[in-house]
Amino acid sequence: MTLLVYTAGWCRDCREAKRFLEKHNLPYTEIDIENTAGAAEEVIAHVGKRAIPQFVIDGKWIQPYKPGIGFLHEEMAELLGVAQSF
């Protein structure tokens, strides 16, 4: 599995997404939209707005959070095949 994570340093949901991935030892490549040329435009082109975090799993774009709710722990655990612990 190839996993890209579009993030920004100021993004609380991005930090939570990275903690989730690290907790489950899931390798990923981080793309900071503030420091990577064209990254913010790439997000906009795929999701229609500058919404982060975004996961790109084997080329498929997934929004791992819901505004007002936060990171979707259970849904991402199921999608990525890891056990969710609380």
C-alpha cells in the first residue's frame, strides 16, 4: 500500500491523523501543503477545496475526518485494516 498524507503544520486534524498512522505503524509519505510547491493546488484539484488532512491510498483520495467531528478513527481503522483501540 502506498499512502500519501496531505497536511499542514497548523492543522490539528492533520496531527491527529499522523498520530493514528504512527500508532499503527503504517508507513506514509507526508506532503505539507504549505511547503511543497503545487501541493495545495493538487488537493483543490481532487477535492474541490483546500481541505486537509487528505489520505491518498494507492491513488484513491480519502478524507479521513469530518468537519466538526474530527478524525474518523473507526472508519480509518477499518479501511486500513488495523485494530482500533480506545
